[in-house]
Amino acid sequence: MINKNIIINIDDKVAEITLNRPERMNAITLELLKDLKEELITLNKNENISVIILTGAGKAFSAGVDLRQLEENGTDVSSGGVGKALDKHANAVIKLLEDSPKAIISMINGFCFTGGLEIALSADLIYIANEAKLGDTHAVLGFRPSWGLTQRLPRYVGIMRAKELSFTAKTISGIQAKEYGIALEAFPLDELRTKVYDIANNIAKNSPNSIKAYKDLYSAARNKGQIEGLSYESETSYDIPEVNERVKEFLKKLR
């Protein structure tokens, strides 16, 4: 399905969401966020989908907030923010990605800056093109993050590296992003889609409700202390009806 800002392609159990403003490097607008939120709500409810891949059209994943729209709308940015409306919908999108019962993959194909990076960091898995360019450029213009970057980036790279990236606003390559721990793997751009789809299809072969349970448990690992997290893992139950059939099929192969 295609609308003005978003393209949705579904291949068996894998859904791909493409940010579709290539002429503006997929810069983030209020309309794009609303469309993205609506599509995520729909896909999260689709029981036939196991994996959602998020990427961008053209040369960018996303260059960040569309500053021209901020100017056109007369948004007061004197406090370093991008406005309550953008914050509200961006954080809703990020929550839908983090809390999704599906495995979420950010496939960073090109330029990925600031607000685009904040959205990308909310995925379960991040893969990037070697040739991609990535950075946190809030400080260049005097903005400060409000979509969770200061909470998520240090979990990937450590607090000092996060501070360096934010304070200097330097641009790094996809290869460096992998070295720093922002991306799990970096691939040549012409191999990126094939590699990511291989991974997505491998995930999609497995129990969707098991993946859903894993996401909840890994969230607990991130947000709780170890003692509380261990108790949560051992005491929490999940509805995974497909386990019986999957066990039967596995045992058949052993006979």
C-alpha cells in the first residue's frame, strides 16, 4: 500500500515500512508521523505478520525533523524543542515500535540523523549500509533531544561515547556505527536488503508468540534490576498455542 508519506510492502510474514519523502531525505513531518503511527497500529494487530522492517526511500533513512515545516508553522523552538505536536506523535511511534509484538528491524540505507536516529534506535535489531552516514546533530542548531536519544544511545555505545557523538555532532559511517555498537551489522549497500531479508525470514520461521514473549522479557531485562528480572522471567506466563504443534513436528523429524 502507498500513501503520500509511507509505503507498505508485505512479503509473506515480513512487512516493510518505507518512509517516502525522498526529495526531502525523508525529513520528519507531523503528517509523516501520523501516517507512520496509523500503519504501525494496523501492522501490530496483524497476526500474519512476524517481522516489521523500517527503512527509507532514496538516499536516506531519515535526515531528521523537517526544519522548513517548523518555520512554516511558526513553531516556537526557543527552548530547544521541536514542539508538543511532533513530540507527542514521535514518542507514540517509538512506543509502538518498542512495544510491538513483532520483531522490529531498522534497515538504515543512507543518511540517518537526529530525529531519524531516535526512531531507528527504538528497533530490536539495527542493520546499516557501510556507505550510510549517521549522527546526532541536535547541538549544531541548538536543539535538545526529546524522543529518548539520551536514554537509548548510551545503552548501545556507553555514556562517554554517547556524549562525544552528541557534543561534537560528528557524522560517522555505517562501518563505524557497527564498530560503536549502534548497528549490529554493516553490509555493502547493494547487499543490505538481501542480508536483512535473510535475517527477517529466519525470524519469521519461528513461533510468533515466542518472539512476543522474548520481547517482553528482554524489556524487563532492560528496565528491571537482575533480581527482579529473574523473578519476572520465571514467574510470567504467556499464551503460545502453537508450541504443541511445533513440538510434534520437531519430534517427527527425529523418528
